[in-house]
Amino acid sequence: MTGRTRDREVEIPRLEDYGISRTTGFLPSGAEGPPLQRLPGAYFEAWEALLDSLQGQLLAGQLRRRVRQLPELAASEATLGSGARTWQRAYLVLSFLAQAYVWGKNEAPCEVLPRAVAVPLVAVCRRLRLPPIVSYAAVELYNYRALDTAPLTLANLSVMHTFSGGMDEAWFFIVSVAIEARGAAALVAVVDALAAVRDDSHAALEDALASLQASVAALTALLVRMYDKNDPYVFFNRVRPYMNGWQHAEDLPNGVLFEGVLADAGANTNIPNGRVTPEGTYGKYAGASAGQSALIHVLDVALGIVHLPTANQPTSPSSASTPSKPVNFILEMRNYMPGQHSDFIDAVANSYSIRDYIESLPPNKPSSIKATTFFNNCVQEMKKFRSEHIKMVSVYIVSQANKRKDVGNAGVSAEVQSERLQNGLLARGTGGTNLIPFLKQARNETGDATISTTTTTTSANKTVTNRTNSSSSSSSTDV
Ligand code: HEM
């Protein structure tokens, strides 16, 4: 051990300790198997049967009535057992029913979630350490099914549930699942890179970073496959409404009342965070977003990419002169991941800093420059991923929002309309973010993690400790 590589031993997280697979990453697999396609036994049949007919019930305008008629079933170890898959399946079923209930189909949203769904949903979410609303885990991680025994690629994936019943929505989910599966190799590379830092092994570090770069490039290649089978009009008008939450929803200003969820249950962090009433507790939660993918967070943390709170932006026309409080959307999304997965992000953050290690290498040595180049290649790939993602958001959200007739008020110039859209009217993100400026900030912050090859080190005897997130950051919004 040399002082240059570390000043004290820190832990390198083991994937298996966090329920993460070396082949499927954050997607459930392994000894407990893939996600359950149905809860076992007859007890939960009423939930499953209603989910089976979700689209039909929504179209007939009957879903809400049917939810109100559900029996009050208990979600506990006595009914769900102790294995993770039953709890994950219960979360998927209940969060889909809740989401469909609240938004309906071309109906006004409903503010009160009946106790037959609200109470078990909160119980299940407490167990999984998730908020009681549909999330990336529900629509992606716990929702996939392999068509065959082959690896989880786009050619072998299917999803079990959608809200619209359409193929565009299925493809929207499938692309993310394929990204998660391909991301498994990136997670392995991150852990290998941390071990290489511990061992002060340049060769191992270069191997790990090369693998990481290739993986991130593959994620971007998968991302752009979105265009193949997800039509932007269908996505914007038929799919995206069901991804919405009720943290900043104009038509649900109080959030949603979780009927039967009472104050004492609120001690836990995942419980509705709003007003308590005799009927239940109000909660305000963001909707489902791939910003909740732990994979991207791990890559950011491993590369020393730091995301700052989003710069002040007005959140609605009426508040145009009163900027909103800055929010760190990306950090907040860690509350919307299964607890084990956000624990893993923390464990990577608390392990060695790959970036600090490379910055501490002796300057101008070919080996230092080589390691820096491998590292920067990874950062550049992450930046490319975010650039492609911004283009995609422009196609799927900004352009679609621009086409909506009600955006173009007479007398408002096209320029002002466009600016309004960009600043978060119809183009507001699922989680209520001011969309494009926020995404550009995240992309620019990614670039900030680049290490200069001319100033590879600050001092030859600098020690590498656990992560300090030393990257400088900008909130510039150049395109
Ligand atoms: C039609 C395709 C997509 C659209 C329209 C879209 C839209 C959005 C929007 C609106 C946001 C802002 C946050 C929010 O409020 O939700 C966001 C964030 C994000 N999305 Fe997507 N997204 C798409 C596909 C994906 C995919 C497939 C991934 C990768 C798994 C992804 C990864 C992310 C990440 C990591 C963020 C957080 C911001 C960042 O870290 O740069 N998105 N996306």
C-alpha cells in the first residue's frame, strides 16, 4: 500500500450485498428469479384480476368503481412471505392500480386514493423503501419478462404491464430495461476500477475504464433505439400522462389523500408527506422517471460527476417574477429507488475516488496521461449519453408540446412561447422539473468532471481518500 493510493482502507461495495446481479444489474434475477408475473395463491386474486383488465376498465369508465369495491387485503409477511419478489410484485400491482385510479382516462384526476389500495401500497413501499407512487422500479425493474432464455437484449425482452395497452409504451419501457441489463457490465467495471485504485494497479484501472467506456457507449446506442418503435405523438399524449406524479400537479394542488393511512404510520420516511386528516394522509410525490435509474447515478458518482441544484427558474407563468426554490432533482430521485439500490450508490460514493486517484498521479508521466485519457473517455461517453437524451426529450416532449394548440395564445410571439415551453409549461418534466435548462445543466456538469491532461496532478504526494466530490461545476446552459 502506498500513501499515494490511499490514506486509509475504505470498503469496496460487493454487488451481491445490494441485490445487484453481475449479468442483469439492478433488474431482479438470480436465485430468486426474475420478477413474478402474478402473486401466488388466491388471496390477492382480486388485485391481479383488476390489473388484468386495466385498459378495459379505464375505457369503460369503470376502473375507479372497481377499485373502490376491492376487498381490504393485508400486505404483510403473513400474506406476502419474506421473499423480495412477492413484495416487488405487490408494489407493481398496487402502484399501477393507484396511478390508473388517480388519473383515469380522459377524466378529471381523483384526489382520494381508496384505502383498499392506499393502505397496502404504503405498507409494501415501507418494506421496499420506495415512495407510494409508481416509479421506475415499478414500470421497468419489476415489469420485465424475457421472451426466451437468451440474454436480456432488445431482441428478447417484453414487459408485463402498460397503462395504455399499446406497443409504443411497451417499447418505451423495454428500451430502459435493455439499458439496465447492458448496464450490468458497467457496474462490474465500476467495482473493478475501485479495486484497481485500492491496489494501485494502472493496468487493471485501464481495463476497467475501457470496459466502462464501452458500456456507456452501448447504453447510448440502446437509448437511440427509442425512435424505432415509440412514436412521439403517442408517447406524449397517451403514455406520458400516466408517468405523472402529484408533487407539483396543478390539478392536484394538495397531492393525493391516502385514505386510511393515519398519522402514526407517518413516522416512516416513505409515508405521504403532507397534511394529516381524520380520513388519511396527503402525500405529494414526483412521477416515474428514468432519472430514478440507479445505474446512471452510480456512473455519475463513480466518475466524480457532481450535480448541483437546478438554477432558479420560474415554474409557472403566474410565478414568472418569483423564482422557485432551487431543487436538486437528480439527488431527490434517490428517494424514488428501492432502498438497497440507493444504498449501493452511497457505498460507491463512500469508497475510493477514481477521479482523485488519477488527479494525484505524478504529472506528465506517460502512464498518468494514459490513465487520464481512459478516465476522460468515460466522461465523454456520459456526456454523449446526456446529449442524445436531450435531443430525445426535444423530440418526444418539447416538439409535441409545441404542437398543442392551446399553447399558442394570440399576441404571444413564437419566441416567447418557445421560451415558456422551455422554462417548464407543457414541457415540464415528469418530476416537475424545468426541463431543458435542467437537462443541459446535468450535461454540462458531466463535462466538468473531465481531468485536464496538462494538470494531471496537484501534488505528487496527494493522498486518495474516500470520495469528496471535488469536481467543480457549472450551471451554464450552452447548447
Ligand atoms: C422517450 C424517451 C424519454 C423521454 C421523453 C425522457 C424524458 C425525460 C425527462 C422529461 C426528464 C426530466 C426529469 C423528469 O422530470 O422526469 C428525464 C430525465 C432523465 N432521463 Fe429520460 N427520457 C426518456 C428516456 C430515457 C431513458 C431510456 C433513459 C435511460 C435509462 C433516461 C434517463 C434519464 C435520466 C438519467 C434523467 C435524469 C437527468 C440526467 O441525469 O441527465 N431517459 N428524462
